Amino acid sequence: MAAFDFKKAYQEFYMPKNKPEIVTVPKTNYIAVRGKGDPNEEGGAYQQAISILYAVAYTLKMSYKTDYKIKGFFEYVVPPLEGFWWQDGVKKINYSNKSEFHWISVIRLPDFVTENDVDWAKETATKKKKLNCASAEFFTVEEGLCVQIMHVGAFDNEPATVAVMDEFLKENGYENDISRARLHHEIYLSDARKVAPEK
């Protein structure tokens, strides 16, 4: 039997259309690492966070091959990297001032993974991978009603895509309520480190 794949099972979130649409995002659990700064900084906080997230995510995924047993476990594909982003004291995100980004970098968890399982994976990954995973945390968000779109291209071109969503909201009687409680959320379907910016 093939491993469960979130991208295939939840295509409405992981394969959005290239035009805005309204979706309801259910309560979801993640492994998360929080930080601040330019995501492109070589060896910076963001890149370290991604290493920690993948170390913990793959430790959980491969747990069935260890003595540690997760109740209700089934084999699954580690979902793509995601991120919640904001800048303090600005109405519109300034994409040219990347050092002012705050972020919560996340990888989705299957529902059967508990906070205790994440704690086990953090300890195990820290020992096995010689990487301090203490900053990883179990993180739950219920986003509810959202507007989403597929953005293809460089991160610096995002403002144009966001403007299309804002226009869609206005035309359809919705209001953009992005705030510290409702963060800008991105899902990375390809690895920006390996794929040309235009893709």
C-alpha cells in the first residue's frame, strides 16, 4: 500500500488554482520553529530552522522502525515546508526589507502525532543528527476562512499575487483581516534552493 500523501489527499490546499478562491482551513497540527531575519541569509536562522524541522519530521516518519511506537501510526510522505510571515509595525509587507521578517516555519503533522511524540522526536533527532532541535515545538492553528492562490515565480514578485487576492476579496464582499492573529501563510510546493526562481 502506498504511503499517505497530504498533497494528494488535500489537493484543495496543496494544489490551489492560479486564481483566487475561498477555502476553509481546518485545525491543523505542525512542527514549528520561530525566528526573525532574512530567509536568504546563508547559514542564517531561517536555514537552521529548516534543518531542525526536517530532522524532527523525518525522525517521526521513521519512528516505526524504532522501539518507539506512535499510537495509530501509518506510513506517510513528509508534507511540504510551510511558513507564516509578518513584519512588525507595517500595514503592507515590505518584501525588499527581508531582515525585518518574523516567521514561524512549519511542517504539517498527521493527526496521530501528539506533543509527546514531537518531544521524543526532538530528543532523538538531537542525539542522532548532532543538531540541537530544542527550538522545535508542537504548534496548532485553526485558520478557518481564507483566500488562497498559486504563486509561481520569485518571492520578490509576491506583492502582485497578493494584490490579486486583495482585489478578489473586495469584489466578493470579503475583508482582509491579516493581523498578528491571522498571519500570511505560504506553502512551498517546490524547494526554492533547487528550483529556478521563475518556476
